[in-house]
Amino acid sequence: MRITKFGHACVRIEHEGTTVVLDPGVFTDASAVDGADAVLITHEHPDHYLPEHLLATDAPVYTIEAVASKIRSDAPAVAERLTVVTPGSSFDVGVPVRAVGELHAVIHPEFPRITNSGYVLTLGDTLVYHPGDALTEPGEAVDVLLCPVSAPWMRVSEAIEFARAVRAPRNLAIHDRVYSEAGLGIVDGHMNAFLPKDGLEYVRRADGEDL
């Protein structure tokens, strides 16, 4: 298994000949989708969804109805490759996947919440969880958490407590283009001040680097 961090919330996962790309958005180079067998989109925000990236691949796209609706409008040529998933549903993209959760994290109490689906991927004996823009627990033990660490809607304490609640032995930072490198260094310090005490590894990787 190989997990490669691409821009912001985008992660490329390769396992036994299958390549799955999650959330290639505006901070992601189009090369992230090269050779993809499937693309999964958690929600409609542009840092997670960019129609040009979906047009750059012929891979099937799996996502929720709100995103599918935008794709049909933004990139009609992709529509025939769309599969709409629902909360709790399981499907196969070359590896088994389960959709988790239904709503984006609260940005502001007066701001309408959009839909969001995280995904648990089963890669042999290893389970990897990408929550999108939500702090929804996966409902089962996972081995790798792709953990959001910076966003207009979150505090570092929420990232720490989310990782503690999920209790994945390995935590890879995602959603990291909101802060500067200096700011992310502070986040890294806080995460590493708490998670290793609970036996949980935390790492942040540059674009193109593997877990």
C-alpha cells in the first residue's frame, strides 16, 4: 500500500494495482489524478472539488448528490461516470469503501451546513479514513486517519480531540493549505505534544511525499 499526500486535502492511495484519489481540489496539481482508477469527492467546496481535475481523467467518480449535481452542471462530460453514494453505503472501487457521515462541520451557527461524506477504504488488513470537512468518527477502528489540521471552521484543540477519539495508530495531516508553514509548525507542535502520549503517531508530509 502507498499513500501519497497531494495539495491540501487530496490523497492518492495505491493498493494491489488499484489507485484511488480523494478530493483533488484547487490546491492540487492535476497530475494527482494521472492513472486513477477511481476518484472520490467528499463535498462541493473548491478546495476539495475542481471540475477540471475530473475532466483530466477518465476514472469513475464517486460522490454525494450535492456534488454530483454540480458536476452535471460544471462538467457534463463527467456525468456518465458518476456514482452517487449515501451515508452508510458500501461500494467497491477496486477496494471496498464505506461512506461515513452526512454533514460538513459547523462553520458558523448562522451559516447553512452543506452535506459531506467521509470515506473508509479497506486496503487488505489496513483501514484508511478520509473525513472530508467533518469531525465525524468512522464508527469502527481504523489504522490511518487523514486528519484535518487547519480550517476556518476548526481549532487545533478540535484536531487533537478528533484524532484522540478516532484512535488511529497513524495520523497523516491533511487540509493544511489554510495556514502558513509557520502556523503549521505550531499545529505540528501541539499535535505532537498530545498524540504520542496516547500511543498515536502524527506526521505531516509535503506535496508528493508518501506516508
